[in-house]
Amino acid sequence: MGRAGGAGNAAAALLVFWAVLFLPALHARDFWDPDEGRYGEVAREVWQGRGSIVPHLAGEVYPEKPPLGFWAAAGFQALA
């Protein structure tokens, strides 16, 4: 039982460690945050070529956030 038991114990310890770190913070992030739709729309407009350098929302310049995150999201949309 030498090596197989050690691997199982390590996996169980990792699972417990993950649960201790992750589960208490689960309530901290709201999945229905109203900003998520806005950020998705800005990334969609970047992906479609409207405002590729300076992000836009509904045709207006959107300077609220740095553009790198929108560029990355648009890149993931292009891969999908």
C-alpha cells in the first residue's frame, strides 16, 4: 500500500486544503452582478471591430476599465 496510499492521502489533503480556502469565500462574489453584462457587451464590441483600440459601449467610449481585459475576452470570443 506504500505509494498508492500516499497518493490518495495527498489528494485528500489537497481537497481539504482547497475546501478550507475556497468555501468560506464562495459568498463573496455575486454571479448575477449587473456589471458582468456590461463587460460582456464591451468585449463583444471590441471583438466585432467597433472600438478595437479604445473600448466602446453602445458606440460611446468606455474608459471605466483598462482595455486589456476586454481585449482578452474578445480573443476568447474569437476562439469560440
